[in-house]
Amino acid sequence: MKIVIIGGGAGGLSTASNIRKYDKDAEITVITRDENIAYSPCAIPYVLCGEVDCFENIIMHQAEDYLERDIKVITLAEVFEVKASEKKIGYYLLNQKEDLKEMEYDYLVIATGGAPFIPPVEGSDLEGVFKIRTIADGQEITKWAQKSKKAVVVGAGLIGLEIAYGLKKRGLDVTVTEMLPQIVPRSLDPDMALIVQKYLEKEGINLILGHPIEKIAGTTKVEGAVFGDQCIDVDMVVMATGVRPETKMATMAGCELGRWSISVNEKMQTTVPDIYAVGDCVEVYDAITGHNTQSLLGTTAVRQGKVAAQNIVGKKAEFIPVLNSMVSKIGNLEFGAVGLTKVSAIQNGIEVISGKSRALTKARYYPGAKRIDIKMICNLQGVIIGCQIIAEERVAERVDTMSLAISQKLTCSKLSNMEFSYAPPLSMVIDPIILAAEDACEKLSKLNNNHKK
């Protein structure tokens, strides 16, 4: 059995590794245009800010490591053709473009991920304007930052804020601009986003919200950034404006596309026989709304690769709809979310109430206790459909707890009566999650009583 995988990111390599786990004889080839494989783009900001020593440290495996497992990885190569009717792909090495090669497959996996989206802003082609996706991008930003004093980061999503903090740690004067009126709009409600915003401002990062960048000024290299009636003198601009799914290979193969990217079923199969797709280039189902959505997360890609691999080798597996659980750490502040925000719930026509708690991560008398803020979103039946958490410690484990609670369709009432562990150095006797659930229950009770009147 011959399997060809286009893409060497989390989805592609997860598929390859899991196929090998279940089938020792399959012929597996991974083709990627990247020089480096088996690294997480999410780690790049942490190298930039110095918390990880160097970019080499975030590369977990080399192509040679996969060859030891009888998985062939061809780096610095471009697939230019997919002939689905003949079950063949065409490719060439980037340094030998005239030498076209062909490869047959029994199963093809498209794991092409996403490409950075650069908005059509005047001056975006100047020297000193950077995208952020690969290790090479991170290295270029680091090199340019060494000779810069002021930077603008366009986009206040997770990567944008993490990059901004990294540049600030390197001694630059940093401004973040976001076209929407809040930071992290996909994962946090405005009130929770404001907590993170105040922390960033305290750390010396400037924020311009509700104003898209209109122009990057300069002749050959960046000299300024224009927002409305103001122009900021800057030496560099980082476009952290998200990614767009790479669907060229899927279109070439005749695969059906959805609203944003490649359409797949629960087995990760495309609409073309024997062609699968995983990672940032595919659409998934939202577990709460049931609608198609995007899940541009490494954890999602890894799970999809496992499902695709099992189905390719003849095992039965289905991909579970997503809750888009996320967590981030900027400086000393951790924040995470899972499920729907109150804003996104309303946008999807779901009436909700929210329970909130502001408590401590440890017993209040124990040294080092940190403030923690939790917001829990419930529908009018009391079923939890989202949660947001901000603190300086122990956020990830609580986000995971809420991911389980939401996936099991727990109500705020049931969660408020569940058992949690306790020790003064580690937690409060009543966990902040329970406090938020109790607040949601009280609001729901008042709402129901008002309806009865």
C-alpha cells in the first residue's frame, strides 16, 4: 500500500506516524516545501521572547528520524500536480525545478495547512514587513528586531499578542493594532479581553483597537504605519493577520470545498475516493452549533491525522466535532477558553446567561495565591456551552476540565455539586469553577422566576 502525504506539519506527520503504528509494511512518503519539519509554529513567539533558547530547540524531529521508522520525508519540494483519476502526483525539488518527478499512490492525504494572509495594505511589500508562520519567518523577525527600536504588530489574536510581547522583551517599543474593538475576539468576550488588555498595557505594550492599519510608509523599507489620522514611526511591521487554508491541491484533485476550506466527512475523507485531508486546510463541525467551522489548532490536526490513518488502514474511527479549546501564556499571565463566547452564542441565535467568579488559585492565606477570573456560558436550559479563564497559574488544567464538562453536556447545576480536590497550596476549598457555576445557577433561577411572573 502506497500512501503519499502532502504537507509536513502536525496533521501530515501525525497521519504518517499513525499509519506506521498500524501498518508496518505500508510505503509512506511525506512531501513538504518547508526545510524544517516536526515543529510547532506556536512555539516561535517563545523563542522570540527568550523563554526558549533558540529555534533549533523547537524542532522535535528531522527527516532522518522518520526514515528510521521507514517513513520517507522529502523536504524543500513542491507538488505541482494531482491526477486523481490516475492516482498520481507530480512534484519537483525547489532547487531543481526543471526535474519533474512523478509518484503513484493508493491513498493521498492533503495536509497543506494554511498560508499567512497579508491584507492588501499599501507598503506591505517594503523591507521590514514580515509574516509569521514558519521558523524561517521567526528567524527573519529576530534578525531585523536586533537593529530596530519600534515595531507594529497587526492583529491582536493569540500569535499577534505573543509576538508583540516577545518584541517588547527584546527592548522594542511595540504597538498592536486590531481592526475590531477588542483583543482575542475569537476566544474571549469583551469583558474578559479587557483583563488581558490591561495586563499588556501594564507591560508597556500599546494597543490601537477598532482601527485597521491603512498604510505602511517608506521608500524601500518601513518608516511608519498609518492608522486614521495618526502615523507612528516604526522600523518593522509584523502581519499577524491570520492564515487562509491552502486548497490548491484539493481543487486540482477535484475535491469539494466548503465555505472556507476542504470539505471532509467524519472519517477525514474528501469527496474524491482515496483522498483524505487533515489540518488547517479542512473544515470541521462545531460541537455546539453543529455548523461548519475552522479549527486552526495543532491539537485538532493531530487528532485528525490519527482518524485519517485508522481509516486508511481499515480501522473504523470518526473525528469528534470541535470545541476549539485554547490556552496561551504572555509574560506571567495565562488565559484560555473553550466552547462559545457569549458574543458568538448570540450570533448563532443561542440565548445564554453567564456566571462569573473572581477568586484565588490557592487558599487565601497561603503565600503566592493569584487572582483568577472565570466566565461560564450556559444556555437557558443550564447546559454549559463555553468558558473563559484568566489567571497567573493553573489555567490550562481548568480549561481542560471545562472541555470535558461541555463535551458531556453538563449543566451548571450538576457541575456546581461535583467533587473537586483541595489542598491549601494548590486550590481553594471551593474551586473557582464551582463559584462560577453557582453564579450561573442563581442567574438562571432569577430568569426563570421572572418568566413565571
